[in-house]
Amino acid sequence: MNGPMDREALLDLVASYALGVLPASEHAFVAGFILADPEARREFDELRATANLVGLAAEEPVDSARSARMKERLMATVHSDVSPRRSSAPNSVRTSAMWSTALAAAAALVFALVSTIQNLNLRSDLHDSQVHVAALQTGVDIERRRVALDRTMLTDLTASDAKRYTVTYGTVVTRGANVYMALASLPPLPRGKVYQAWTLAKGAKTVAPSVTFSPSASGLTLVPIPDKSGTLAAVALSVEPEGGSKQPTSKPAFVQPLS
């Protein structure tokens, strides 16, 4: 992300994020804005319902026989969602334009997939077509799972019933079975080093290795911990060699009990 952005542009990015069309490189930046700004958080929540409609439009197998029906459903969603909702509000023009742009971009992703499949069906080599279609579908499935995980994480991080623990560089958050580290302004790492999370299971005497990561360029690093919160007594963070360690080799930045 280059240069400062005005508030309207930031809210447009929130819409693109909620609809799953924001480049992955900008996710952490926009997530930080949503966490810090109540209006952005409301906008994100409102747009998620529309994102689910777009996701349902791509749920069926995307063969040629269904492509026309998928396009009709998607365009109906776009036309209905971009109609003015608050014509008297000062931001109605920006809201309509934002929904139109973001929804059209989301629809374009599905249209691109459908068009690719239609072109492949014209090829004589059926096996080669099937390989390409499978690869495209796998990519779409992976992207949808990633977007779903991002939404769940943002919902948990902003929920009123989440438990928050202040630690060095940020916050540890638990909600239900989920555990996250939300870390701001992590120091740059020396060459060949990574940050590594650690978990201490209930009743255990030593920590177990968890995920490794590097700081986000946006300044906010969101780290989901794979373990269930109910099984853990504490989490910790340290700097380790690339590839991670089986036990900490440096003094932990923090050790946070989960109680």
C-alpha cells in the first residue's frame, strides 16, 4: 500500500475485503483498520451477508450448462444490492458506487472461471480440459476457505464476549475454542530468524512448538493458534531459527496464561 489514503478509500477497501476480492497483500492493513474503527466494523458486518450470496452463486459445479443461470443469479444480486438504500444520507453516492464496484469484482471472479471452463470445453483434448478445470476449482476452493477463515478471525477479534490479554507487542485473544495473537509493531527479525508461537497444554510441564511467522508489512500481524483454547494453560512467543525449534532457544517475548 503506497501513500496515505482518505477515509472513503479505506471504507471501499473494507467492502472489497468483506466480498473476498481484496489482494492478500492488503488483508492485514484492512483488518487493522476494521479492528480500530467502529464504522468500518459495521460496514464489514453488513457486507458479509452479500458476500455469502456471491459465494452461493459459485457453489454449484461450474459447467457450461449452469453458466447462464449463474450469471443471471449474480447479476440479479449486483443490481438489487447496489440500489440506493439511504438516498438522503451524505454517503449514499459513495455507498452505491462501493457496492457496485466490489460486487462486480466478486461476480467477475466467477464469470472468469465460467468463461475459462467454456473455452476449455471447446478443446478436443478432454483430459487436458479436466485437468485445467480441476486446478481452477481447487484454487477457488482454497481462496474461499481463506476468506472464510479471515471473516471468522475478524468476528472473534471484535466480539464483545472475547477474552483479551495484553502482552508485549499486542494482545492475545480467545473466543470459544479459538486463540489468536494480534501483534502490532513487531521488531524486524535478524536474517535467518522467525517468530515462533508456543503452547503449554493443561497439566504439561514444557511448552510445545506452534506456528512460525514473520511480521506483516502493514504493522499488524494476526496469528491464529491451531490448538483449542480449552486444552491450553498458556501461550508464548520467541525468536527462533528459520524452520522453527522444538524448544525455545531465546528468551520468550511473553508467556501468557489463559485463565
